Amino acid sequence: MSQLLQIKNLKVTFRSDGALIRAVNGISYSVDEGESIAIVGESGSGKSVGVMALMGLIPNPPGKIESGEVFFKGRDLLKASSAELRAIRGKEIAMVFQDPMTSLNPVLPVGLQLTEAIQAHMGLDKDQARERAIKMLALTGLPNPEQRIKDFPFQFSGGQRQRIMIAMALVCTPDLLIADEPTTALDVTIQAQIVELMRELQSELGMAIIWISHNLGLVAGVVTRVIVMYSGFIVEQAPVDDLYERPLHPYTLGLLHAVPHVDVNSQNRLASIEGMPPDLRKPISGCPFAPRCPYRIEKCAELPPLFDAGDGRQSACWRWQELQTATTFGETL
């Protein structure tokens, strides 16, 4: 597979009440054609801001891309004009937003919302665009798309609205789909249906997917690689099986031990990560996770680099080699 997307040293800040908030602190990663990766972390970790930046969706002000490069098919998107980005968004890169209840325009029929994108990016006439919209709605499993294309968003359930959002994102067959918490507002049964749907569509359409999620359990079966973010930094990156079997950063270990397991014989309590994330208005000089880390040492007062741990793995922890022996969050190394 050839490389589709490459992000290098991306930094994004926001101004709020006179303070400078460092939302993304020099992240770098890549996505290959047809690959499915996940970017995970708690709220405020910078995972959504990072992908909004590459889409050109950071409002300036208050946001600002301080530095970095974002190469998509060899083009640096950070140097593209507004017109060039509009041509790319929806056609080559598409996004499914996290709240289907508010992401659709409530006063327009869903069919019009789909056909506008088709006509803008594919040059089809009104009838051809309507036919393609119906086909895509059918592909996402929406019942009676020929009739329902005339309906308004309030006439659909939450799961149906998310299917419409997916259809809208895929209608121009993009090369890269960004799914930003696409199941957040849905119940567990509908979540499973949406995840399975997107997995099937990826297989059928051959696109790459970036999953943005705080739920490690949700992405386990749908991606090949996981990037873990904390306080605007990438703290670990690994193939999905390796990350779940042997995490190499204390934050990842804590997250995994906080995931409920369906095991009636288990007597283990869920682990909790004590403390709070750092204040992003203040410069971070050492490891951002150190104040909450049970493995911190004096060296953690220095910001660790992203160490190469071999086999496609990276960890931003001074003790990553020792951490390989840990089986429970907080145990003595």
C-alpha cells in the first residue's frame, strides 16, 4: 500500500480569554491507502482538533495552526487555498461528525442535503444526483430510500440519521473518511450496527478510515493501528493487537484497565487514573502524564521523545522497556 496521508509536527493553538491553549503539540503520523487507524484519548486530548486542522476547519481566530505539514496525495493541505480545500473536502476527504442529532440541517430534506454535495463535486444533473443519493442511502441500509429522501431530519431516528450522515460522507467515494466519535449519541445496539456498517463499506469502497474515539473497546475490532493521545501529544502508537496485549505507555495501560470486560469469573476491579489532565494554558516542560503516573521517576521532569520500540511501535515514556512487564495499572515495576 502507498502512503495516502502524512502529518508532520502539527501544532495547533487557541486564544481564549487572553490565554494561549496548546491543543496539539507537534504530532506526526501517516495513513496508507485503504488502512484503518484509530486515534484515541480522553476529552481534551487533541484528537479531534488534529483532524479538523488537516480538513481546514479550524476557525482563525481563535484557532491557529502554528506549524507543521499535512501531505495528502503529495499535496500540503496547509498551503492550499480555501477554494482548493473546498474541492477536496467531501470529494477526496470526508467526515462523519459525532452528533447525528445536530449535524444535519433541520429545515432541509435529507435528499437535498445529499444532492448538493453530489452536484458540487461530481458535476451530475439533478436527476442523476438524486439517483446516486438514493443508491447510497440504500447502501447504508436505510429502508425505503426512494420515499424517505423527501423527509426531514426530525422524521428519522438517531441511528437512521447517522446512516444518512455516513451516506453523505461517502456519496462522492472519498479516499479518506474521518469518523469523529460516530456512535457517541447512540445506544449500544445501534453503535454495533454502525460500526459493522462502516467496516463493510470500507471493504466495499476501499477507502482509508481514521476513527476518532475515547472508547478503546469500540475500535478494537475495526482498525489495524492505534494512536494514543494525551494533552495534545502522541504518547503511544502501535498495531492494534500489540497495543492491547502489551501497552508501552502508562496512560494506555490505565485506559485498558478501565475498560469493562464481560467475564463473570473476574474479581478484578476497574482501574482508575487518579488526578486531572494538565492545564493546556500552561507550558508543559516534562512528561504531561507524569503528575498522574504511578511509575514516574525524576527523569520524567524532562519531556520524553517518541521512542522507537520496534515492530512499528512508539512510546513517549522514559520507562517503556520496563513497562513491558506490567500486567496491572499501578503495580511495581
